[in-house]
Amino acid sequence: MWTREPNVWVRDAVAHLTPGRALDVAAGDGRHALWLASLGWSVTALDISLEGVRQGAALARAQQRDQRQGARRAGEVAWVVADARTPAVAPGSADLVLVAYLHLPADDLAEALGRAGDAVAPGGRAVVVGHDVRNPAEGTGGPQDVAVLTSPSLVAGVLTDHGLQVERAEVAARPVPDAARPALDTVVVAVRPAGPRSRTE
């Protein structure tokens, strides 16, 4: 169970956007899906874990019953059990695709990121955040097996191959309470140019 607050890099990349259709890949228990819905996004939350999807759906129902949520009407969340490496949504169907802390071996991660990139609609964007390969040696927390960690070049390369233009690709230091060192995260933001997609994409 993660904190209910969004990741700082996700918040910075998304909070200013006009809500539309969002796909949260590897959504876990739905912290980002629910946050996006609170901003008015219509969200598809996808995760391979049935238990994670169940937890997210339960949290969504609890929020709907909570009268303290305020006057803003939240967007809807559709909860889907699916592998990130398989096509779970139609290509070009999401204005925002979020992939936060999905850690897989490089070939599997590239496949998942390719699927995520294909889901981005013209004018939409992908936001990818993960523990960087430098984190075990130089940062704090996260998986310690570098074989399942990310790098800006890996993520940006896959998204570029799938027709997106990279706006941001860097290693970002995320402060961790009570830790001597920050966590080092890969942060990549990419957009699909507006207009019709080519036949080769």
C-alpha cells in the first residue's frame, strides 16, 4: 500500500494538464488513478495483480461515499486486470499514459513501454517514472537489481521508436524522509505530435 499522495514527478508533469482520458499502467492499488480521477480525468487503471485492482476499486468506492470530497465531480476509474506487455487498450486512445515504477527486465520493459507509447493519442503525452539504474549504488530504497531498473536513454529510446517526441529525460533526485541520500529516479515525459498518425507507427 503506497501513500495516497501522487509521486512528486507525476504531480509536476500532470497537475497543469486539462483532464481527458488517462491510462495508468501498472496502477497497483490505484493511488495515481484515484488522484487523476480527483482532477477530473477518466481513467483506465491497469495492473497484473488482481489483489491490487481490488484494493484500488475498494478505495474508489470509499471515496465515493465520503461526502468530504468537495464539490468537484471526480472522473471515473475503470479497473482492468492485465499484463502491461499486452495490448489492453486501443492505440491512440489516451490523452495521458502514466507508467510509474514498473520494473521489469529490459526486453519486457521495452515491450510494455512500447504498448504504453502506442496508446498515446495525437496531442497526448506519456509520463514514465521509475527507480534509476544508479539508485542502488548512489540513492536510497527501491529494487536493488539493476537488471530491472530504468534509465532515461532506455525509456526515451522506446518512446521515440513509437512516434513520441521526448520533452524531458533525466535522472532526478527525490528527497526521502529520514534517509541520508535521495532516491534517484528516471523521469521521462514525451508527447505525440498532434495530427494523423502515419501508417508506419
